[in-house]
Amino acid sequence: MVAPVKEEMNPSERRKRGRPPVGKISSPQRKAFAAIRSHLAHRGFPPTVQELGEILGMATSSAHELVSQLVRKGYLRREAGKARSLEVVRQLDPEVAHLVPVPIVGVVAAGRPLLAVENIVGELLVDARLVGRARCFALAVAGDSMVRAGIGDGDYVVVRQQQVAENGDIVVALLGDEATVKRLSIAEERIELRPENPHHRPIVLRPEDEFRIQGKVIGVRRYAESDHAEGSRRS
């Protein structure tokens, strides 16, 4: 009796029949994944795609594409027709980050440069890829007006120093000598600093107000992940 011949599969055929290989994760995908995990940990439920876009400072369509990529690669699962159906099903491999110090700015006196030596109360270590070559600083947030943007009381915001911003950016602004963290809204002749909490009212800027943008928020460090420091900024 002749034994049956077992057909050998080449490597590509074996991959097709088994679990699909997981593709490499890009930096934007990793940031989106981290934002989703953080929202789940702090709020108990996942963000909507629109909320994810606001947290990451990008259009909803761009956030949707990042979620779709993470779903295809097997890191997330979602249910069609539900806004909050994102589920983490696979963890990212740990990535060694190169950390760089960013100055934590304390009390800002009127007329004094923001990053003057006397304003700096400490340092915050952040991923070098976040700040790039830009001049950045960090502020500790006091208050809950930005909770729906993923910024809570005691968190640190990492800010890229710049004097202009676009509609929808989360900014650090000076009103007189009082700093605040809000979302910038520009509509025709009306400029507002809007909170991300329905219990707070937007700040409507008047022509006579002394208003200056200090920078755009590009990252958030949770209070539990950082040592507490002075120099909180009202949100």
C-alpha cells in the first residue's frame, strides 16, 4: 500500500491559512492607540472617532483612518453602527523612547518673557519625537474645563511655543497676565476660547481685551505619570 504524499506548503501559503501577520505600527497609529487606551482608563469607555480627532488635534476623517488601520492590524475591534464600540484586543510592543527635558513654566509676570529663567520651576521628560526641533514648554493644569479633550485637573500639557493658531487648536493663551488652556474658535469677527466641559462657559474675546497666544497644545501627561510641580494653569 502506497502512503499518501503530504503536500508541502510554501511560506506564503502558510501565512494565508494562519493568522495574518501584524504590520509595523507607525508613530501616528501609536499615538492614536495610546489616546484610546488613556480614555478607556480614565473615563471607563472609549472615545468616539470625533473625540479622538479632537484629542489628537486632527480632522475626524484622519482619526477614522488611523482607527481603521489599527483594526486591520488586529489591535482594535469595533462594532458597526455604534459610536463607542472601540475595544483593545492586542497590546502594542513596548517602544524605547528617547526622552528630552521640557521646562515647566510657573507664574508668568506681565511683560516678562514666558521662558524667562525666573519663570521655570522644573522639567518634564517627554518623547523627543513629540517635540521635534520646536521650542516647547509644559504647564500643569488646574480645573476640569477641558476634560472632554482628555485634559484633567493636575495633568501637564506640553505646548509648542507659537504666537498664532488655527481654528480648533487647543491653545495656551494669556488674558492680561492670566494664562488659560482652551480650544480656539474663530468665526468671522468673533473669537472665543471654548472649554471642553458643558458646565463651563466660553470666553468671548473683545477688541479691548489684552489677548496673546503663547502656544499650541501638542501633548498631555497624566497627573499619575508625573511628579507634581508648582505653576498650574487654570483650565
